[in-house]
Amino acid sequence: MGHGLFCIFFSLGIAVAQQWAPDRPVTILNPYTAGSTTDQLARALAAGMAPRLGQPVVFVNRDSAAGGVGTAQAARATPDRHYLLFAQAVVFSVLPARGEIGFTAASFVPVCQSFENAMAIAVRPESRFSLLTDVIAAARTRSGAITYGHQGIASVPHLAAIELAEVAGIQVQEVPYRGEPALVTDLRAGRVDFAVLVMRSLAAGGFRTLGVFAPERHPLLPDAPTVMEQGFAVAPTSFGGLSAPAKTLAAKIARLEAACLEAAREEAYRHVATRMFQPMRPEADAASLATRLASDVADKRRLLSLINEAR
């Protein structure tokens, strides 16, 4: 009896989800600059979702405060406006922890994961470091004298370097930048000993990859060893996708989730994703994304405490 009632209610829930359809264009807000990795992935995803939702999908960039301004705008949107946020997990796990910014992770409900950016330790070809173990050995010999660059305080590359230093028991001198373009220029010029870069930045060439922060080797860089296989259990990634304001109806989330997953699996999106150094299957459903976000919030809280202790 109870099982039968559950089946009836479950079927009704599916029917409601299938019946919901947007009655106006859907807006995807990207809190980063035009031309960035997330920008290009979000535009490709929007193009794939539009025919599945039967409405145009409008794309808007609101870049400022490391993604905080655009994310806060999306958090304030009422559910009936069909606003979605396309962002990295760090806007939920890092930005709220660093101060009052107008939203928390609870301000949103996950819709669909659609990207995952691996990072790597890179040096210029002329560098005296040939292996990651060379960097570790030099840092242990000359504590604090080895310099590295990252794209900004509390960015995922920065936190990856902090975690590696903790696991390896070393001290290295950080040089923060405002984004990767300036960092790449200085790395190429030898102004920092090494850098932690998003994998896509390695596509420009001219660098030697000492280690990839991932559980297994990247298919586009099969000769580059992972940090883990070199003896350091550190493999953070920058992941994310679509989220909606917290009070969005469950039926609406279900329809958006289905459209997002279908768009992320089609060839047009895969073509762009491959150019962005994405894994073969970066997509995941809303429940999986919610679980991963909760874990990321806890993990980043611990790493941020290490930053605070060092200052």
C-alpha cells in the first residue's frame, strides 16, 4: 500500500517536472569576464539549452570582485525571472567565508555541473627544475626563497599550492596576480620560479609541466605526471555549472537540470569543452553537484584558515 502510494506520488512529481516550461527567456549570468573559460563554456551550454526549453537563453556577464558582484545579483533575482548562475564552486565555498558579500551557498540550489578545470604546476623551459621533486628539494633547502605565482588570493590555484606546501612540509613565497595573463607573462620572463595554472593556460605553449593536480593523467597531456603519482596526495579541481535562486520550484529545477545535462552531452558543447581542456565527462546531476559543493565548502574553510594563520 505504502509502496504503491509512493509510486503514484513519484510519478506525479515527474509529470509536474515535465509540464513546467519557461514562459519567457531564461537568463544565464556569468560573474566572470567575456572570453574566459567559464564564459565560453556557458555560452555553448546556453546554445544547447535554448531549443530544449523552447525559449531563448540570454547570456549576461557581470564580472567584478572575483565573481562576487554577479553572484550577488543572481542571488537577489526572484525565481519567476528565470535567472540562472553559471559559476565556479569557489563563489560559494570561498567568497562568503572571506567576508559579508550578500550571499552564501544556501542562497542557491544546484541545477547541473557542466565543467571541471584541472590545474598544473608549470615552469618555463629554461627553469632549473625538471621535476616536482626538484622544487620540493629546493624549497626544503632554502625555505621561503622559492617563489610561485597564482591568479589571486584564495583562488583555487592559490589554495592548491597551499595544500601542496602543507602536505610536502615546505614553505614557498607566493606572488599573487590579478588573473592569469599577467602571471603567464612573468612566468615566461622568469620573474617567478613556478606557477600554478589552469590547464587551459598551458595550451599557449612554452612551459614545462611538472605536475597535474588530478587523480589521473590528463588525456591532452599524457606525458605530464600527476602530483599524486609523485607522492603528494593533492588533487583539487575547479568545478561548477548552473545554479538557481534558492526558492526556485523543484519542478523548474528538474526541467532545467534535464536541459543542462542534455546540452552538456551533445557534440557542440563537447567540442568547446575539449578546447578548454575539460575531461571527457565533466557533467553531473543536481544531487551530485550539491554533495560535492558541501564537501568543497568544508575543505576550503580549512585551507582558508591556513591563509589566515600565515598573515
